[in-house]
Amino acid sequence: MANLADIITSKVRIKILELFFSNLKEVYHVRGIVRETEEEINAVRRELTKLEKDGVLRKEPRGNRIYYSIRPEYPLFGDLTSVVAKTTGLGKIIIENKNKIGRVSFVMFSGKFVRHKEHKRDDDVDILVVGEVVLPELASIIRAEETGRGKEINYTAMSRDEFDFRKKRRDPFLLGILSGSRVMIIGDEEDLVG
């Protein structure tokens, strides 16, 4: 399975990036990062300095402590968010269990879901799964994630034929899903929306 270690050689940097890009709204103190990553404080400080210098993280002194947070204006913010969504958490679990879930053409997470933003409407869809889906397997994976997050995940599964039919008919429900920001977990975005 592909992961950040394929392109980044520092395991401490990988853990820090996964921590921040899995929890985009969080602000961390150095010792909190050390606890979360279970790495040596000097290695963490070295990587934080590099990531701050490169513009990935912002450093903010508060009293006698220094806190770090993500810089959404970083040019590769969306790309790193997408990579981390695929290599950690629910994205990783779905990719690892792809064959159990069925013959899946597409799995798409909404941008709001990846960024842990609240729904504006009750019918906002967090995850779209297209293909020959084994619903009990998918439901089991989603339920486990809901338990971990402590909140409900709104997902929709449909066959490829239903997806193509709804897309061709410009179904408002499907167009609403496709019009928002998204992170592709399985499949190509051009094939999904094209």
C-alpha cells in the first residue's frame, strides 16, 4: 500500500504531517506533539522548525509556550490533505478492505468531511461509494469510524449503472454531491465527474 514513507524519508516528519493533516483545526504545543507522535523531543523540534520554515506550519508564541498549526495557504495544503486522507484513518481502512467492500469504482470523501467541518444541511453526504458494494461490509467499516469519531457519518452507496443514470439525468441529489469539494480515495476524479 502507498503511504507518505514512499516520498518522505523522515519518519518523524511523516508522523507530524499525519497528526496535523488528520486534525486540521488543531493547534499543538511541542510537548503535545511529542506525546502524540511518541518521538524524541529534539527530533520533533527539528522537524517543526523545518516545516515552519518551509511554510507548512505556523508558529505562534503564547506566554512561555510555542504552538503550531497548519497554514491552509500553503501551496500543497490540498494535496497533503488528500494524501493523508488516503493513508490514515477511514481512507486507509477503505483502501485496505477494498476487496471486502466489493467491486468499487469510486470512493469519494467530501471536502467538509476530510476537514472535519460541520454539515450545513442534514442531507449533506460525507462519503460516496460507487460500484458493486457489499453493504454490510461497508456499513461495518463506517460504524467503527462513527464510534471513533463520536458522530454519525452520512454516506451513500450506489451501483455504477445507477450513478451513470443519475448523472446523465442531472439528478439534483447527485449533482449536489459532485458540486462540492472532494478527495478521491479510490478512482479518478475526472472519471467521476466527467
